Amino acid sequence: MQLDKLHTYINRFFPMDDAAWRTLSSHFSEVHYKKGEHIYSKGETANALCFITKGLIRSYKLEENGKEYTWRFHCLDPRAVHHRMLIDIMVVDYVSFTQNVPEELSFEAMTDASLVRIEKKDLEALYAQSVYWQRFGAKIAEDAYAILRERTFQLLTKSAKERVELLIKYFPLVFKFGIPTEHLASYLGMTRQSFNRIKRELGIRE
């Protein structure tokens, strides 16, 4: 069932019939993580493309002074995917994956989580087979850019209150996952104090 939901999501940006989906998913391996475990850590090189199918994962950048900056939340939530600022289903540092450089991002399971992964060598073998799979790779890159663009625009143009309202509208489950307030505030580009004040103004109770 979760793979069906993933197929539906991918169809949003790259329509794929059942035969093509069977070809792609035949290369998937399922992996599971407990809450608090890390999928990738800063300094590793990403050698697989992962898609989340269950649970919630946080990606973040860890500075040398120990401060963390939440980059994104990863969840296969059908409501949240309609607003690209909030959610991504790909669990990978895409620059590391495509350019073979050490990761700048770390990925932490905020709940028990399940993912499917396709090894880079298998994906590249598909690209070598036909133009169809090359287009699929291009669409993955386009989707990654679209998410980054939307997030950047929202941080530049929306007020702090508007950003919190987007979170409430498109990803209300975030308040039920027990995510620490500092992670949510960091993701929305504000202080914990500002985030809590806006929540009180909006009448949000966790």
C-alpha cells in the first residue's frame, strides 16, 4: 500500500505506467529506522536515492559550534505534498548524490520510519537503457529544484506568521509527531520564542 502511495506521488511529476513502475520498484530495497537513528550523517557520500514511505524524517545542517539548522521534513503526507515548502519525500543530500561530494546534511528519524532505496549504480544503469529513464532522472532533479525554489521564496516573502499558518494548513500532523519546538522554528526561519508567540496568537495547542 505504501508503494502505491509512492507511485501516486511520482506520477504527479513523471507519469509512469504499471510496467515502468515494476521496472523501477524491482530495484528498491526496503529499510527501516527507529526514532532517533540517522540515515545519513554529515561527511558521508550519498550512494543511494531514498524515498520515505512511512514516518517522519528531519534533515538538518550541523555547524561546527554545535548549532543545528533544520533544512526539511520528509514525509509521504498527501496533504503536505501540495505545498512544496513543507515536505519532500526524497531522503538524500542531492548535491552529494549527483556530484559525489561529502554530505552537508544529516538525516534523523523523528519517528519510526520506513524507506525504499535505489542504489546509484542501479539508477545509472536505468539511465543507460533508454531516454525514458534519462527523462525520469531529469524530472527528479527538476522536482528537487522546485522544492528548493518554493522554500526560498516563502522564506523571503512570507511573514513569520504566514509561515506558521502554512505549516498549520498543509501539515497539521506536525504538531502530533512530537517534534521539538526548536526544530520547527529553525525550519521556518525564526526563533523558538517567536514561534511560540505566534502559536499562542493563533490558538494552537499541541
